[in-house]
Amino acid sequence: MSDISTESQDSSFSYGGKQPGAGYNRRSDGVHTAIYSFDNFSGTVKIQGTLELYPGENDWFDISGTEFGGDSTVVTSSSYSRNFTGNFLYIRAAYNLQNGTITEIRYNL
């Protein structure tokens, strides 16, 4: 998806750009995998989806099982994967970066 290296000290989320999901690509199985890579990361990252072709800010929802982090005392410099299923037209990363760097968020269908 994108490299994210901005630091934030508040509790609000920032968002990556929308990427085509399984529904957009007409993949009937809807299986996705997201891979998060971090360097001294603390914060929260998750994937959001939408069923709208032209989504507005209120058309996005959190996809269950994709969240990583949430405890500002945990610091990691590793990669983690999350699998999720759904015929989302678009997906995007939502993140709250407390410290460190999100070096990469990738996904495949």
C-alpha cells in the first residue's frame, strides 16, 4: 500500500490511499492478506473496507481481525500478517502511529 513514517501523539487515525479489493477485481473468494512491517513501532494499525464504488469518509468500516497494536507500551520491529475475507470494493490502512515507523503495509488478493 504505502510507506508511513509520520509520527503522531494524538489518538486520531490517519488513512492510506484506497486500493482495489476482491470485489473490485471480481474475485469471488474474497480472500486477502495484509502484511505490516514496523521499525520501533508503537500504536495501532488496521485495515478498513468499503462496498461503495465512490466512497466518502463515512463509507469506510473496520475489518474484523486486521488490527495490530493498541498498547502504546509495546514496541516492535518485525513483520506481521493478517488474513481477512470479504468482497470489498476498496480497502485502505488506518493507523495511529505513537512512535517509530510503519515501514510497509502490503496486501494481496
